[in-house]
Amino acid sequence: MSRTRVIVMNAALGPLDYRVPHGMTVEPGSIVVVPLGPRQLLGVVWEPERLGTEEVGDNRLRNLLAVADVPPIPAPLRRLVEWTADYYLAPLSAVLRMALASTSALEGQKLIVEYRATGTVPPRLTPQREQALVRIGDRQGLIRELATIADVSDAVIRGLVKAGAIEGVEVDLDSPFPLPDPDHAPPLLSPEQRAAADTLAAATTAAAFEPFLLDGVTGSGKTEVYLEAVAAALRADRQSLILLPEIALTEPFLKRFTGRFGVEPVAWHSGLRSSQRRRAWRAIATGEAKVVVGARSALFLPYARLGVIVVDEAHETSFKQEDGVHYHARDVAVMRGRFEGCPVILASATPAIETRHQVELGRYREVKLPDRYGAAQLPRIEAIDLLAEPPVRGRWLAPRLVTAIDATLARGEQVLLFLNRRGYAPLTLCRTCGHRFQCPNCTAWMVEHRLINRLSCHHCGHAYPTPRACPECSDEDSLVACGPGVERIADEVAALYPDAKTAIVTSDTIWSPAKAAEFVGRMEAGDIDIVVGTQLVTKGYHFPNLTLVGVIDADLGLEGGDLRAAERTFQQISQVAGRAGRGTKPGTVLVQTHAPGARVIEALVSGDAESFYAAETDARREADAPPFGRFAAIVVSSEDKALADQTARTVARSVPQVDGMHVFGPAPAPLAMLRGRHRFRLLVHATRSLDVQDVIRDWLGALDWGPKVRVAVDVDPYNF
Ligand code: ADP
Ligand code: ZN
């Protein structure tokens, strides 16, 4: 009799054994449907010897129900799934779920029907129908997807189909993606770029694991360079994966990619429709999708023959996943390269201290691009001491910044004002009684969004219309906005420069690739004079006529003693500064701060990144903080505060005595309440040589808590 071991898609269950019925063949990696009680679940066949030996008698085995008509999960990805589960203390099935990405990718169907507007107005045009047609526009999708886009019920969409206003179209999920041509338009590289590109291309051709740090200043042409490694992979008929931190970035990126290779790459991100997802997943698994550009979730897809992995803007903290499996895509990318046997290129102008440390240890090879491409020079950075040169009362732009904006606009050039805060004001309070608007679900203030006239929590999404009276004392006209967000800066700009064309760029305004494309188009056409934006504008974009960058509040990220606060501030301001003067005109960056003497501000002004990094690294070494020592956070949460508190204490009482490990807390987590759950945190500090995951696994494995408590472990945590 043939039996097999399966990881089933249920985090509460370990691997289970099944019988392989006659006529069915499976191998490790096969995606199967299994019975579990009365239900059917997806699972993946695994090598039994890698999962322990929990033998079940043959007579109690149930039959596998079906095998999916897709290639099995390849061995290198199976090893990556195991490594990720082990390192980040996550269930195998939770990691595997990311590889399967969407179960619908596995359905045998090759043709599906999607729907789109015909342009015909239905005879009976109810307000709901009108809303649906307006919102759907020229988009296409399943009935369910269109209903979501239009914010109406499925029945409304079906009614529109009956009325002839929406029609079905067949979509072939096996239709091929166009092939990128490595010789379409090779770039003319500078000698430094050529040398870097040759190194990376040779490593790709060699098809062996090797991690690289592509360390090039902003505007040095890192993209041009790593695309040559992609070209090498294409010539060797291997796949490439390019990870990018934000969806909004894909648009300018896609353009450049198309310029280089003649066609668009395959995109992978959360905004895909289910049909796009299925088509991409299958093409990736068969190897037909040659180049995939995606968000971090693209890392776990079942590439058939991976030839190179690029992590662009590798220092970005958005590569760290903060819920579900708490993994860091940069680090997992390196492990994937190891299992696949291919080079991994981490590209950044401001590499993380962790990454620089790997270079120092000789584990990653550094490839440098020290100069901007062509005639472009790095911008001049100056600090504005807000104590010495304060803005006019009630304003946020210091006089020197205003003067610089005047001059820039007079020359017909563009300005970027950077403030990493969405909305109008981060806090609203009542002048009469002192009431502050707080989120009922989170330890956070409600942020005013004046453009849509709502208060909103940036953590859980709770929102309501901005009230006119104070809910506490009923006083009218007593509410005051405290502090600035980008909308408030845009207001100030509008008051100072009524004739200037201003755009606000945040995730509220640029929420799709199409919106990003529209923004890029307007910038390039000179249709925008002043951009006010959050970190969304700090990277990737290339606007040659943008010559002045103003940083409204450089101190914002330095608050709260986060381990990486100074490093992050350095990275963020370097990146936003990197938007200035990328063409032939020189750029200027003015950084408003209350702490011009802070090490990070001095480093930015002097341009001496090396001594800044050296000092930061020393401080980390001193404190035995990462990359020297290691941290793990254990977060105990529950809707019941007392229960969470009590469980956290129980966890703390059973801390094992292990050399090289110390546990701090429990204490309320930095966000003491989040989405209605109270959170307590224990912080584990350990030396590198200790297998701290193993210790934590044993420690927590011996404890029990009810279903009302959640205990999450975050290995190598970020926000603390
Ligand atoms: P980085 O990612 O290092 O900040 P980019 O790759 O965005 O830099 O390059 C900056 C600009 O210079 C882009 O517009 C890019 O197209 C251009 N560029 C870089 N190298 C070349 C080259 N060899 N030939 C033509 N244009 C280049
Ligand atoms: Zn909230």
C-alpha cells in the first residue's frame, strides 16, 4: 500500500498521513486535496523523513481525494518553507500558504468569465446602478470583484448584466506572457556601471549562490546595472525575481523595464485580480513567466528555474512583514538564493547596518557605484535650525525654506516638501474641555483627513466624519488641529503660492499603479510645481526638473528610543534628498530640525555617511544589539486586558535559565492596544551563538493558553 505525508493548510494541525489511492501518483511537492473530518482541505505532499515520524496504522488512513493539475512545489522552495517556519517560529502551513498564494490558482479551469461595462446605459438607471457603472469604469473582473469595486451587492451587478450594461468576456488563464528580449535595447553604461553589471551578470551566468550588496548613491543607475543580471538570466533561460518595496513604485519601474526588454514583466502584488493571480502563478510554476516584479509576497512563489533575485531598495523596512508570519523579505531572499543556487542582489543607496555588517564579515560581496550617472551631482544638504530660524507663528515652513521655494519656482523648477505624516493633523483636541480624539480600538490618536472630512485611525482604519462639536462638552467651534500632516503643509503652500500647482502624494492619493502613472505624467509634463508627500515619494522617482527638497520635520523619526531611529532617519532623508538634482541642474536640500547638532543631521549635512555608520555600528556593538546580539519579541494579546496581562506574566515566570539569553518585561507593547486587543510584550535578548528559536520553541511549547489569548513571536523585530 502506498502512503504519504501531507502538510495540510490548517495551522493547528501537524503533518498528517494519507493513503494514495490506486491510479493516483504523487511526489514531494504535489498539491493535493485531503479529507479532514467532514471537510476537504488543500495540502502539500512532503518528504516524510523531514517531518518527524508520527506513524498512523495503515488501517486508519484515509484516501487522498485529488491532485492539483499544477507542477509540484519544487524542492528548493520546500527547503525555504522549512527554513522560514523554523527561523521565524511559524507553522509550516502558514508559510506554505504564501507559496500557494491563492487556492484558486490550483483549480483546473483554464477559461473563466470576467465582466466589464459595455458602455450601454441601462433603461432603468437607479442611483446604485449609476454608482456601480461610474466606479467600475473600464475595469474588468469577476462579479464579486466588480461588486467590491463599486461598493454594491452582487445582485446589482447581475442586474446590470441582464440589462446589457455589463457583459461577460472569456479569459484564457493559460495565455502566455510575452517574452522579454535581453537584446531589445541594451544600455550604454558608464565604465563603473559596466564593471558592476559585468560582475553581476557573470555571477548570474555562473548559477551559484552568492549574495551581493549593490551599493550605489541615489541616481547612480543601480536599476540599469542589475537589469544586466536579469538579461544574463534571460539568456540562460532562467527566471528573475525583482522585489520592490511599494506597489506605487512599479509604474515608473515597468516603464524602464519595458524600455530595456521590450515587454512588461509579470507583476505580483496584492492588487491583482484573482484571474491575474491564477495566470501569473501558473506561469511562474511552469517557468513561462521569465521576470517577476513583485512585493515581498512574490518571494514564496514556486519559480521553476530561478536565476537571480534582486531586492531593490533593500534597506526598506516595509520588507519586514508585521503580521501573520513575521518574516523579513530581505533575509528570506538571501536564503532563497542559497536554496536555489543563484545570486541575490541587494540594491540600496543606504544599506542597512545589518547588510553592511555582512559585507564586513566577507559574506556578501560589495559592488559600488560611487557617483551619479552622467553630469548629475549629489545635492547640497543644509540644516535649518528651527529654534534659530522659526517659521511664522502657526506656519511650518521656515523663512529660508520659503525663500528657496520662491527662487526655485522663479526658475521654473520643481519643489518637493517631505513630511512623513498623512492627513491634516495628527491630533485633534477641544480647546474648551481638553478632550482628545482617540481611537476606541488602538492606543492612537484619530488623524484628521480634511480632504475627505473624516477622522481616521492609521492602525485599524476606524473612521468617522469630523464632528463639528466636541462630543465631551458639546462646545461648538472649539476643536483645534494640533501639528501638521501633508494636507496642512499643502494648505500653507496654497496660501503662500496661490498660482503654483500643488500635488499631495501619499497612500491616500496614490493608491494604485494607475494613480502613480498619472502623477509621474503630470510631473514630467511640468503640470505640478510643488509636491507635498510622505515616504511614498522618497524613492524610485526620477524627475530631472526637481531641484529643491524641503524636509519639514527631520526630528519626527527620532522620537521614541527605537534602536534604528537614527539609521532610519539617515536613510529616509538621504532617499528624499536623492530626489533633488537628478538631471543637469544642481539640487538643494533644506532639512528643518530642532536638533542640528544630532549626529545623524551632521552626517547628512557633511555627507559623511561612513563615520555616521561607524558610530552607529559601534553603539550597536556596545549594546550587543543587532547585528551583534539578537532580539525576539513575544507579544501576548487578548481582547481581555487582565487575561493578556496574566498570561504574559505566566510566560515570564517560566523563562528558562539559558546562558546568553536575557528576557525583559512583560511591559505594555509599544502599541498597548491594537485593533481592540490589549498587548503585552516580552523582549528576548540573546547572543548570536545561541539558537534562541529553539529555546523559545521549547519554552512556549510547554505552556498553554486558552483560545482567547494570542502569543506571537517576532524574531528580529523592527518597531521597538
Ligand atoms: P538609482 O536607482 O541608483 O537611484 P537609477 O537607476 O534610477 O538610479 O538611475 C538614475 C537615472 O539615470 C535614471 O533616469 C536612469 O535611466 C539614468 N541612467 C542611469 N544609468 C544610465 C545609462 N547607463 N544610460 C542612460 N541612462 C542612465
Ligand atoms: Zn485604531
